Amino acid sequence: MGAVESTEREREPLLGPAHPATNTQPVLSRVYGRRWVVLTLFSLLGFMQGLVWNTWGPIQNSAKHVFEFSSTDIAVLVMWGPVGFLPWLLFMWLMDKKGLRASLLLSAFFMVLGAAMRSVPLKDLQYRRWLIHGGQLLNGLAGPTIMGAGPLLSTTWFAPDQRATATAIASLVGYLGSACAFLIGPLAVPAPNETHIFCGTIHSTHNHIGDRIQYVLYTEFGMIAALFVAILFYFPSRPPIPPSVAAASQRLSYRSSICRLLSNMRFLMIALAYSVPTGVVAGWAGVLDMILTPAKINQVDAGSIGFWSIVGGCVFGVAMARFADSIRGMLKLILVLMFAGASLAATWFTLTCLPRLTHLPSTEATLYTSCILVGIFINSSIPIFFELIIETVYPVPEGITCGLVTFLSNLFTGLLLFFLTFYSTDLSWLNWCLTGSCIFSLLLLIFFRESYDRLYLDVFVSV
């Protein structure tokens, strides 16, 4: 097995006639202002998908109090996100054959239905828990398209000097949604040991917390429904004229793409370098409140740590993507530097959480700093990884490539959360998994041989 280079036939642009006549002007590429509307709608839907996925982890104590969830239930609620990636081949086929609009509408429909199921105010707790689990699963089914289609959208609508930036925005806003859940959840839903006064009457903590959770669920449902209507009325699959030579070039078929990906050793290396740390950090962040509880970090502070770690990664990721757009051909170097920093930060956080063994100071400041650095380095690497992976396997379609790597990432998230259902007493092993995944990715990146087939097409082939 090895890297399979693209052929001249595969690089041949679709624009213009095959045998242009003398004095015939070629059809030029074009970018449209509406691309920002398309990117905004896609990103907002990704934001809501991440927000719904991470609803329960930041308010686990309150959810246990109201719905009688156990720690295993909380882990399973988070695990429904990775489980939703099991039929990823179907979603990638739909994206390849019917376009981004059809696949995104289906994903948005799953999200609306799932949010509606979670919001049904049943009194029977057993049925209510089943509806909540079902709603989380439906939201997870939207993941393959929303998490994997960002690079396809950027290639379809954006010029080469804006592609990495558009990929970063489309890919990271979903993580921003999960970050906002860390902030919104603890602020909107009180902890179970509080009482509240309303109209001069003291209401029980149980009833008040239940009302606040219901308010959050209704609000999320309304926002998703509004986005579904907006996408239904306006979300074209592609612009009338492609924005670049690469966007107009012939791509491999669905079956040929899968075969090429699975037989390309360089792709498997970079796919594992991406999927192992991002999958582990997603599961780790989903239960961050449980990890920080032994360090005497309360629900609100744990939510703040999770929020800033992901927000830092999103901001830094967009900045690095903009840098990659301006200085091309440096994607591997950027990733190596990122994961060197991620390995150090994860090691620092792991050792800080073991003060009895390491005698390192375990304070809010050190936990905040190390955790935020982990989020910055790992989450900001996602769009850079996507761009490097697409360059490596071009002309495989972007949706199929990123669908496969996001499936692998969620597979590792699911495995981590699956083991969490059995080993939920002492969670220090989760921190060691995070550290090991960063070091593993760094080693793979060091030995990875980069190539830029798509960039070659845009730079050296004129339309």
C-alpha cells in the first residue's frame, strides 16, 4: 500500500470545452457574496448540534437530581453523538450523489425531531428518559454531515486563498456550540442544593431545576426549528460558476474513493493522527465536570474551564487557518508545533490532577491554564488537519474524505465513553488517555510525508 498520485485526467478541469476553438476565451472562476450566507447557515446549524450534544454533561448533577440519571446515563447521553456516526457511509453517499443541500436538510430534520422529543414534558420519568436518549441519538445522526462537510462547503464556494479560513469556521463553530453548553447550562440551571424564592413562595429545588431544564430544552428546539426553515427556503448545493480550478475538477466515484482511501498508507497515518486525539478530547471534554469533581471544582467552574478551553481553540484555529491561507505549504509544520504544545499541556494537566503523587500545586489557576491550553492546541488543529488530509488524497471528494476521518474520530470518542460506563469511579485514566493520544499523534506527524496535489492544481493550472 502507498500513496497513489492523481493522474492528469483526474486533474483536468471541467470548465470550458474539451477542445477550445481559436480565440475562444476560457470560462473564468467566480466567487459570490452569498457564500457567506451559506457558510453562516451551515455554521449555525453546527453550533446547535454541538450545543445539544453537550447539554447534559455540564449540568450532570442537576440532571441526576431531576431525572434520576446515573453517571452511566450521563456517559451514554454523551455517547449518542459518536453512535450517530455508525451510518456515516449512507450520509457520505447522499452528499456525493445528491449534494450538500439534501444531506444538510436531512440532518436538520433529525435535529428538529430530536429536540422536539427531548422537550416533551412527560411526568413518567422512565418514558421521559427514553425520549431524552432518543432525542440525543437523532441529534447524533446529524453529526456525519455537519462535522464532515465543512471542507466540501469551503471548496465549493470559496477561492483558494479563503479555503482554510472557511473550513475553520465551518468546522469549529460546532465545537463553539459545545463550549457554550459549558457556560449556558450551569448559568441557566441551578445546582441541586439551592432553593429559590418566587412571588414570595419558596419552591422546592427539584421543581425549580426541572423548570429551568425544560426552558433550556424549549429554547434549543425553537432555535433549531428556525434554522431548519431557513435552510429549507435557501441553501443551494453549489454556485452557478465554481470559485477555483479544483472546485471544477473531475473527482473520483464514490466506490473508487473508498477503495483509494483504505489503500493509501499516508492517508491512514494522517487519519489516525487526527482521529485519535480529537476523539479522545471530545469524550474527555464531555465529562469534564466528572473529571474535575475530585479536584473540588464545582459545576459552574468546571463549565467555565470547558468553555474557555474550546473557545480558545476555536479562536486560535481560525487565526491559524488564516495564516495557512496566506503562507501555503506549511500545514505539517503547523500541526507538529500544535501537538508538541498539546502533549506538554496534557501532561501538565494530568500530573496536576494527581497532587498526592506528583506534589504539584493543584489550584484553579493551574487547572484553568493547562486545560485551556489543551483545548487551544487540539481544537485549533482540526481545520488544518482537514486541509492537509484533503491535499493528501485529492481527487477524492472532500465530503467522503472528511466523513471517514470524522467517523474514526467519533469511533474513538465512543470507545472512550464505552469504557467510562464500566470504569467511572476513578477517572484519572481519562487524563492519561488524553496525554497518550497527543504524543501518539505527534509521532505520526513527524514521520508523515506531506503533498499538495490540490494546491498544485490551483496554482499551476489556469482555467
